[in-house]
Amino acid sequence: MDQAPSGDNEDVRRLICAIRNGDQQAYSKVMQLYQRRVIALALMIVRDSGGAEDVAQDAFVRAYTHLDRYDEQREFYPWLATITVRLARNWLRTEARTTAREDVFVADETETNISLDSLDEIIADESGRKLWHSVASLPSGERTATLLYYRQEMKVVDIAAAMDVSSGTIKTMLFRARQKLRVALEEDKLESEN
Amino acid sequence: MNCEQIRELLDEFPLTEFSAQQLVAAEKHAGNCPECEKLLTTEKELESLLKKLPEPEASADLTAAVMTRIQQHDEKIKIVAQEPTPIQTSEWPISMVAAGIAITFCIYAYELFNGRSTTFNLYSLWTDGWQQWLFSPVQLNLVGLLIAGSFAFYLFGFFSMLRDREFSR
Ligand SMILES: [Zn+2]
């Protein structure tokens, strides 16, 4: 996992330079590069289509209005992902308050009884739905770390920074997630054999 | 590498973090050990599946909504930037000038009232010359000093005002 997750780093740098020089329209191109990743991340954390849309929108707006804080020497996506994770976590907290559901990254064993079926239509890829369900059923910290690490190929240190926990915690989360997913995968195989 | 070590490694790291040597050693062991072979295969399968975890479609509205919001944001900033910034002058230099003028005026009024207009007798300045005027005993009295003091007072205030104006540009 040494190489950069995407080859568009040069493009992004150029676009951000243009935005800083007042070319507002360049931001729509930045969005085109990252919107699927941001929505996927938001949806994985909040597990609500409307909520994911709101979080993604807020994340892009905030990234734009705080662009002066982005350090060009670093990759853009981890910075954007950090904003998204924080907003999604806030969304979860607000939601937990209104529905009296416990939900934070560290201890959240109580929130597994959410129905994910309503999200099926958003995941167009039918063959991947089952796996998405398995990952989305994990506690919020584990599912966030899993998505960021395996799907979005972020480094453990960057994930730790985005989620505001230590690298060790991320490794533990990934380990636990793998254990559970391995079981799910095995069960799935047995099911399809019978 | 033995079964125990492979299990420990898999607990610690995803396969993607295995070093080349670790991977080769693990594969070598798995060639003779069906248990570990299964373990590695499952792990590989899981990790390759996770790499392809489906992503939702982005709605077309997202870009439009964000672009509208950032336009509003930028316009707000522009309006703030266009508002003329008032010249930042601190209050005290102006007060000093006013105080200086007031003191001078009071002294002058007091002099006139007491029939001693000599202190500020500018006429003698013209007739006797400035050395005469400055060093005449009348000028060196206490009231003269007060006037000189207040003059310095408001000169200082005036220059402070100029300096402030310079900074605010
Ligand atoms: Zn073995």
C-alpha cells in the first residue's frame, strides 16, 4: 500500500491552485474526482441515504471554505475524508440523541439492529450488496476503518488522524472487523453450497 | 514459518502489509498445510472483495447544491471585502489636541480677564524680535511654561494622529 490511492494528485494540485486564484468553477471538477468516495464514506458511517447526502454536501462546502487550511504538500483525499468523518460522526451523535441510540466510535455494540435494507437501492452493484451489508453491520469505528483502509486505500496513520484515535486502535478495529467478516464470508459460502 | 506464526501475523496485519519474505514463507508453509492454506485463501478472498466494496452512485444534485452554497459563501465574503474600512484612529490623540487647545484657550481667557495679556503678547514678538520675546521675564513665568507645555501636548497629539492615519492605509 505504498502507492498513492489515485493518479489524480497532480490534477488536484492544479485544480486547487486554480481555486485559490479565484476560479470557483474548478471546484466542481474536484468534486467529480471525489464525490463517490465521499458519499460512500458518509453512507457507510451514517447508514442513512438522506443523512449521507447531507454529510457529503456539508463536507464539500466545508472543504471549500476551509481550503486555506489544506496543506498542499499532503494528499487531498485524507484531508477531505477527515472532514467527512467528523461531520458524519456529528450526524450520528445528533441522531443518537434524538433516537436515544448510543453511537460513538469506541463503544457501540448496541446499534446493530438498524435496518440496512432501505439502502439497497443506493448500492447499484447487486453482487456486492451482501458484503456491503456485512461491513455496514459492524460497529461504526470498525466499518469506517474498514472502508477507509481496504476500499479507499488510506494509510493507517491517516485513518487514525481522521478518526481521532491512535494507530493502534485502528489496527485493533481492522483486526476485529476482519475476524467478523471472515466468519460472514464462511457462512456465506456454506449458504451458497447448500 | 509454522501455523502459529501465520495465525499471529494474520491477527496483526492484513495481507497487504505482509513483507515479501513473510508472504513467500507463508505460502511455502501453506503448500504443505491445508489448514493454513484455507486461512490464507479466505484472507485473500476477503481482502480482494473489500477492495471492490460497492460504492453508491453520486446524485447529480450534489454538485449543484454545493456549487450554489459556495457561490453564496463567496458573495458574502466579497460584500464584506467591499465595505470601506473606517480609518482606524485611536481616540486619545484627538482628545489630546482638544485638551491642548482648551488649556491654551483657558489660559488666554484668564490672562485677558486679569489684564495680563502680555504672556501671549504676539505684538511684542513682532516689535522686539523673537529673542526678546522669548527671554523677556514675562514670558518665563509659570503661565508661559504652561502654554509651552500645552502646545507640546497638542503637537504630540497631532503627530500621533498623522501616524495613525499612516498605519490605517
Ligand atoms: Zn499450518
